[in-house]
Amino acid sequence: MYNHNYNKTFSVREVSEIIGVERSAIYRLIKNRKLIPNITRPIRIAKANLQTFVLKKAPKAPVLWESDR
């Protein structure tokens, strides 16, 4: 079965909305190589790259999605 989310990418605007920062901050993160786009014109950030970035900033974030035991 093909997983459509495997190749999911986000625009700078979408990433800024997802992580709650201004678009200029996303551009700075890209410029400083803290967030790596997989397409540069137009800038698109792969879902996996965004997940990696978020987990580096909040390594325990996955506990928010664990089911209550």
C-alpha cells in the first residue's frame, strides 16, 4: 500500500503556522541550517525534516500522543 504522507512537504507559511513562529523565523532557521528544506525553489520542507526539527527542540513531545494506559 502506498503511503501518501511519506513525501508530504510543507511551505514556509504552513511550517510557521504548525510550529507557531513568524515566517521570518522559518527563513532564519533555514539560512542557519537548523531546518533543512528538500526543495529550495519554492521552499518546501519535508514532513520528516519538520518532525526531526520539532523533536530536537522538544525530545519528549511524543508522549503527548501516547494513549493513556
